Amino acid sequence: MEPELDWLGIAWATLDERSRKVFVARREGRTLDEIGQAHGFTRERARQILVKTSAHFHGFGDLLAMGWRERIEVLDAGIAVSRAEIAKALGVRDHVAIEVFAEAVGYKPPRTWAGDLPGWWTSSPGALEALLRNIAAQAPLRADELDEAVAEARIPEGVPVTTLLTHVRSPLVSGRDGNWLRRRARGRDAAYLWLLEQGAASQVETMLEPTGIAKTHALAEALRRDERFVQLRPEGSWALAEWPGVNASPYSSAAEALVDVVTEFGPITKEELFAKVIERYPVTTWRLQQCLLSDQIGTTGDGLIDLVARGARPNEEREPPRPANMAVNEAGTVYGIRIKVDKDVKRGSGILVHTWITWKLGLRRAPMSLAFDSQDLRGPLILRRGTSGAQLSSLRQFVTDRSMVIGCELAVLLHTRTAVAQVRHVCPSAKCPARSAGASS
């Protein structure tokens, strides 16, 4: 039989024009109300037409394709089967009406983070996404490794895996050279693959471009928090922990090294302390000066450095000058911070702020923090004082919800009496980058 004369084509041709239009509209995702309004009848009438149309197709199948249910049910639909495969099993050309027969045997569209997968059907709606998430858990992956993982998972050929993985809700993103990285760890995953390709340790500065991270301190801190990486001493380069013979430092931070030396040698002069720490953990004296603010470190009555646990008085920094982007009201109860949105803010990193704000709020040692409730955020806003500086918790969700872009400005108001934070988009309307971007698009 010629393709245009197959039994499903005949069934379609014998439908009236209105029934065909209603059927197609429903398959395109239109609601019953929308269909009824477009044709001048109620949603119930639209439903009745769809039921009658499905029965019409089933009737033709029963008459001209005996056993059509069994033909569909024997297909391997545990993960996904295409509409074209179902059409082949029925002996007809691919047609939108085939979906009626898939539904009749209990098949449903595969569910994914991108929504239902059009043109595919399955007996297990959640199976495909589960397999894709298992593959994502193996990231970072090179392009050929992704192909191998898809083959091992036995995902049917033709499923648009790449399209699904590039969706905005996918846990993966596409990186350089077709690599696949975890969305929330793309910089570290890129660093891992880059070091793996180089096969040798590297200074953090050389990894900025391949990782897409703009600041050396941000990348170094990210690597320090990831157990896949180790920093080699004394040169300070970074290597993969899995490499044999890697000489990893026993310390995870300069503060940890400083506390260890004080524990072993203190009370000790600051000069001697810094010299001994640098022997074990090469770092700048400026960074070690910051580490003296640790809540474990203090100064004795005769000016030596020792542990607070051994009676030393905790160190506190002097009041730093107030930066131009911070202010406080006359009563000293409301503090304001003006912040420009950059890549780090959009990425969801903690926001580095001047230590003036933490000094004024009594956070003069590390680690110390304050939490502020906020109706503008989905959780509390946290202000932290660490040995390396001060930081606000991420404002990424606030920025995303308001479609703010790089260059926009926001203001954070901290009410100290009520422990409440307010966050506002404060760009002047005429100069707002987000509004300009929206107008140009």
C-alpha cells in the first residue's frame, strides 16, 4: 500500500475538518478552553470531539490492523520509543494520530527536566530522566565520554540527549571543546579537565582563562574547597590529588598552619611565627596578618602570640576607614551597602564586602557571623567575618528573580535592632542595564 493510502491516512482523511483541527490543536498543547473559544463552543464540546476522534482511529485500527495493541506493547518502551517506531510497528507512516494508539496501551511521554519529550513514548515516564541524572553525576565528562555513558545507559538512538543537557534546567553545561561540566561547579570541573589534559601542576593564574573564573583568589578558594585538588608547596602550584606522588600540604588554609605553629612553639613573636609558618605553608605576610584575627589566636601581656585557650587575649582589628559604597544612619541602627552586579554575583558566589561593616557590627574576630531575616530572599542573609575578609551570602536568586544583569546595582539595608535585611534594585530607571537590555531585545 502506498504511504499516502495507509489505513491511518484513510482514517484521517475521513474525519471532518473541524475534528482534525481540534485534534491537532490539542496535540500542540492547547487547553480545552482555548480550543472551544477558537471554534465557538464549550470546553465540554471540545472534549467530546476528542473522545469521538480517538474512537474513530481505534475503530479503523481494529478493522484494518488487527492486533495493533500487541504490536505496540512488544516494543522496547522501558526508556523511550519514538513515534516513528510505533508507526513502523503499525505499518503506517509517521503521523500525529499515532499518539492516540500509544496512549491506548498506557504509554506516556518521557518526563525530563525540560518537560515532556515530544515525539517519544514510554511505559516508565521517569526512566529517561533518571538515566540522564546518573550520567550527569559522572561529570565532568569529555564529549567522547558522554557518548560512552549514553551508550552504556542504553538510551535509544535518536533521543536528543545533547538538547536535553543544554537546557537551562539541566544539571550540566557545555564547556570548552565540547566538555560537559556540572552547572554549580563548572569552574572547578573545567580546572579538573584542564589539569588532566596538561598532565602537570599549574599556577592558578594560568587556569583563569580555561575555567572562565576572572579572579585568582576566587579560583584558588574554589580549588581549596574541592578535595580533587591539592596545592603543592613551596611553589604554590595546583595538582590533582589522584596523581601519584603528589606532595600535598597537611594544611587546608594559612590559618590552620598558623594555629598549628603557635600550638607547637608559642608563646612566640610575630616575626618568628610568620617565618615558621612560611616554611610549612608559603603565603604572604599580609595573609598571615589577617589570620591573627582567628578566634583561636591572641596576644599575651608581653606582646607574644599564643593560643586564646592558653590565656592570650583575642586580637581585634582597628576600625578600618568607611568605603564609599557603605553608609549608616545617625542612630547607628541601619547600615547600607551598595553592590554592583558582576559575574560572581550572577554565578551565586558569596559577595566580598569591606571589613568596615563587620567591624561596626562587632564581628572583629574570625569566624563570626550575623544572620538577618529578609522577606526579599528565600532564606536569611548572612554576614560573615573570616580571616581573609568579610562576605555576604549569595544574592543570586534575588538578582535572577528580578532579571538583573551585569552592571545593575542593588542595595542591602541591615537593620540591627530587628535583625532584618532589605534588598532593593536601585538602578536609576534611565540608566538601568537590565531595562536597556530589555528595550534593545
